[in-house]
Amino acid sequence: MAKQEFVPEWFEGDMPVGSFRSLLKWGDPKGFKHPNKRLYRLMRDTFKLDDEYFRHPFGMGMEKVPDNVPCRLEEKHLVALGAIVSKENIFTDVYHRLGVAYGKTMLDAMRLRKGIIENIPDVVLHPRSRADLRAIVDYCNGASIPVYIYGGGSSVTRGVEAVKGGVTLDMRVYLNKVIKFDEKNHTITVEAGMSGPELERVLRNAREVFKASHQYTCGHLPQSFEYSAVGGWVTTRGSGQNSTYYGNAADMVIAQDYVCPACDIRTGEFPAAATGPDVDQIMMGSEGTFGVLYSATLRFRMYMPGNTRRYSYIFKNWEDAKEAAREIMQGEFGLPSVFRLSDPEESDVALKLYGVEGTILDAFMRVQGYKQGERCLLLGTADGEDGFARHVARSIRRVCEHHGAMSTTGYVQKKWEHGRFRDPYLREDLQDYGIMMDTLECSVNWSNLEAVHTGVREFCHSRPDTICMTHMSHFYPQGCNLYFIFTAKIDDIDEYLAYQRGILDSIQKYGAAMSHHHGIGKSFAPWLEGNIGPESIALFRAIKHHLDPNGIMNPGGTIALDLPDSERRFMKA
């Protein structure tokens, strides 16, 4: 009898109430995604481990969060703030405070596993209305109390971390409603705490919810979709996985309403206007440093899932794949919706993850010259009106085949879709055994794509026994993003931060934008001035001073506005 292959006992069960694990958990408390056998073998062999090593998880964060970090606000402030939101909407216990201080960075997960509590607010408030927001901001401005904002909590840039203590506003609890639905204009106005799934639910069910004539969608589906909020999309200039067709969050915003310390900022609902610099664009990406976003008016589109055309292609090499992608984006025949191209290293891992490796399809690809370590996987969808979607899909096929690609049908795309919101759960299992999986992404044009891709990956692989997968997932006629997923056996926080700094140095050194859609937060702020220049930072500061003269909004280095000079990093090629 053949020996049964070892499978680690991946954790799957209830987490202790009030534990660190419950805070580091991605999304659904009962959601899990375990590495399949092929992915497990890759991790084990890459990091030179054996099956015995995977019998003993460690640092799982099952300990209860201690309530031993005192609130530093004077009682008079707590009384005043409690009077604004009512006493049931004010919290000073450490579990609540820690829960809104950390996002979903690997640093956050590492700190939680090690029981490190730092940079938490003194109090958490659940504002119930715009009037509550105005009263809170006015009070905190007068008392010089820092104000932070928490939405979905999926930040990977330390965007919500309360470095200066003070107050965090949890927008999810009450400020999550539709304010206005306008079918004639194809716009919807929602409060900033509305979740992505709830927004899509009401739009896709618009016939029942609003008595509308059609189903609709915003088409904004980031990997964090299930646990993200509209406010986070807008204030970080986020992108969804269908952005090549539907656009980024910044493309969807028609109007905004901000509560700032010095004033209110409300923009008009116009499709376009030549009325000076665009205030909407100025406010988007401000990450809570100018004021609190109360509501946003967004464009929506027709929802026609029956017209979706799925495709996937395998290319023999990276050069052919890149040229095909560029030709498709510049082809003037219409844009795909999901459009995702993986480099050879990621393609090999993806084919393991999607269960293709070792199948008849895999064998056929090899026979046809699509070799492991060289082949590249392109997958995606075409959406919209039926004739349009068909035309785009046919045009993509023509370009791909011209560059030597072979169709792998819609099967691979469907496998990706099935797991696209669940991949973050994988890192929980790996981190139980001291294996770190994290991401960084940037924006490039076609001319410098290869310099960035090669240079960043060279640094990533300069650390022995490290996996660095890379893909493009947001495309334009002028370029795309590069998304690096790096996996290494790192359990030490200082070692992790040094490695991350090296990758960010490389991104800046080779001339990419420091972020395409994750925002900047406090993690990437040291590189921002070197990326956009001191004049742009000075302009940001001038706007900040006008809207927030006392500097109470999200202080502590966010988008480099109050970053000490000693922490700024400038890398040159």
C-alpha cells in the first residue's frame, strides 16, 4: 500500500473570544483556505523544511487581549464625546481600541501574533450621523485631540493606525446607508461606512430595492471587496479587479461630502466641469488627513452577467505575453474587464493553486512547448453589452494567438474567480509556521515596465529561498501596475521590515509610482517625496493647513504630511 502523503493539520475552528487571533483573522471568522498539496510541497521544499516541521504550529495568537493599556484622555473629554454619540457608542476597552488601530498588513499580523499592542486610540466612537461627525470634529479640534477614521479595516499601509492616540471613528456601525439613488443619472450616493458587498447588493437588486428598471453595478471588486468600505475606496484611490473596464474608484466618484476641522467641503454632482482644479481629485487620496468623508456619489453601470465572456491563454514566454497585453490595451477595439497577466514564477504557482499542474491540460501544454519556468498565464473577462463583450473577447483571442498563445479556455478563469476573494486566508496557515506572505504594488508605463520588473525581483531574490510572484492586474493604453507577492520564512519583525524597505527602495529606484491602488498610509510615506517631488508635498501641506490648521486629522506620518525629515528615503537609479 502506498504511503499516504502528509498533510499539515491546518487550523480550522472557533477562535477564543477576545483573542489576538480574532483580530488578525482575515474576514469571515469561519472562513479558511488551506494550501493544496502542490502548494504545500512548494513551500516546504523552497524553505528547506520537512513534514515534521509542519506538525508544530507556533505563535498562533490564541491569547486573550489584555485590558492593560489605559485611556489617556481626561474624563471631561470622555464625558463630552459620550454626550455627542450617546454612552452606548463610546468604548475605551483595549480590544475595541486595538481592533480599529491595526489593518491587514503583515506587520499588523506579526504584532498581533506576538501580543504587541501599540499606537491604539484612547477611545473608539460610533458616530450615528453627519451631525455627530461635525460635533466630534469640532470638539476634537478645540481640544487638540487626534482623529482617525476606520472603515472596512482592510488597509495594507498602516493607514488607520492611531500613532498619536486620541479618537478613532468607526464608520461601519451606523454610517452605512444609501442617501440617494438616481436612475436617470446612473448615480448613487452612500455614506462612507457602506460595505462593498452591501453596495453591490442594493445595485444588483435595484429592481426590488429602488423599483428601478434594471440591475446595476459599480464594478468595483478589489480582493478585499468582502471586507472593504466605500470610504476606504475613495480616500485611497483604490482599484477593483475589474478596473480595466469599469475604472478605478477615482473614476467612479461624481461628488463628495467631507467634514473638515476648518470647514465642510461638498462638491457638485456634475459629469464633468471646467471650474478650476478638480476639488474631488484633490480630496481623493487624502486618506483622512484633510477631513472625514461622510458620503460619496458614485457612477454605476448596467449589470449584465449573462454577457460575460471568460478566457485564459498560456504564452511561451514573458516577452510575447507583455507585447500581447500592450497591443490589446492599445488596440482600440474595447477594453476587457478582468485582465490579469502573470509572469513565469507566478504562472507556475497559479497552475498549482488552480489544480492545473499534473493534469492532461498541463501535459498537453508541455508537449506544445509551453515550458514550466517560462510560460505565462493571461486570464480575464469581457463584460458589457453582449455584442461588445463578444467582440472584445474575439479581439483578445486574435492578438493572443498572433503572439503564439494557446487558449486554456474559461476553466482557469473560473477557478481564479472561485478563489479570488479567499486567497488572503492562505497567509494565516503559512504564518502559523513562521512563513510570511505579503504584497507590494506599483504603477509603471510600458517603457519602464521591464526595468521595474527585473530590478525589484532581483532584490526580492537576493534573499535566499524566497518566492516572488508578479502579475499585472490593472491596465491602461499607457501602462499597467505591477503587483509583487513575496513569500519567505520570516518570523522576526525587524527582518521583515528591512526586507520590505529594500523592496520599496527598489520600486522607487527603478522609477515606478510607489502605489497604484493601495494608497500610501504611514508604511510607504517615507518614499513619497522622492516619488512625487518636494513641491507636490508642499502643496499637500498647504491644503492640509487650510482644511486642518491644528493637524488633528490622521497624524503620525500619513502621506508624509508630518513625517520627520530623518525618515524620508530617496533612492536613485
